[in-house]
Amino acid sequence: MSDPFDRLGTLEAHIWARLAEGAADARDPFRFVTLATIGADGPEARTVGLRRADRAAREVEVHSDLRTAKVRALEGDPRAEILCWGAAVQLQVRLRVRVTFLPADPDRWARVPDEARLNYGTDPAPGTAIPAPETLRRTPDIARFVALLGRVERIDVVSLAHDPHRRAIFAPEGRWVAP
């Protein structure tokens, strides 16, 4: 098997394939990624599930409850970064994205597994103080669901498995850079 880090074109295709695997397979290391935003109090990062990756459109998608701090942060500044980490292969991928909101629609909601729907409708709203964990209720509601569509503006990929490390940036054309 050839090394995807030998050529830029091969590497970009490899990264999009890894993102698609993460979106399709809940056990893949690229399924749960870190989404970083700028909120009212500064930088914020949290783990989200990658739900879709489309190389042709240069888009990735995650889902959220409309009432979360990440949605408020993105309303104020739609720029974000998604960090993917594959520990077994020592691969870091950062996606600089500009996020738009896709309102809930019955077709998208129907593709959300029942157990995942529970995350889109906690009572009280995410971030609200509660007296004890058992007082939280989970009441899924399509009206509280939003898809966050990230248009990928830049991909920064680093392999720590190589010696020396290898790094490339695609914005959208690729170039090698020092790690």
C-alpha cells in the first residue's frame, strides 16, 4: 500500500476518505471530533459527532440542539475549526470551516438514530443549572434540532508517524509546509 503522504493529490483524497469513514462509522476515530468556536467569553471547544463529509462540495456536517452555546457562538461568528485525531496512525487533521445553519427538516430528522435524537431536546436547555443530574429530562424535538454545515475553507494535515513529521495545507490547492 502506498503512503498517502507521498503526494499532495493522494493525501487530499485520503483525508476526505477518512472524514467520510468517520461520518459513516461510529467506531472510527474521526467520528467524534473537536469543534472550536469563539464565544462571548473567548475560545470554546467541545466534542461533536461528524455526520457527513462531502469532498465534491467541500462540506462537513455536525448536529446540535439549537439552544447550545456553540450555536450562539456561531451566530456571532460563523468561523470555526474542527480537529480530528487518529491516535493509532498519529494523524491530525484541522478543518477551518464557515458554518451555516440548516433548519430541521423531516428528512434529515428521520436519518438521526432514535438514541441520538435524545441529545436534541434536553429539559432544561443545555448549560442551565440543575439541582442534580437525575432531574434532567430528555425530550427529543425536531424544533430544537439544527444541522451545522461547515464549508471547508482550509485543511491542515500533519502526520506525526513520519520522521521527520509531514504537513500539508489545502486552501483549496495543496502545498507542503514545515510541520
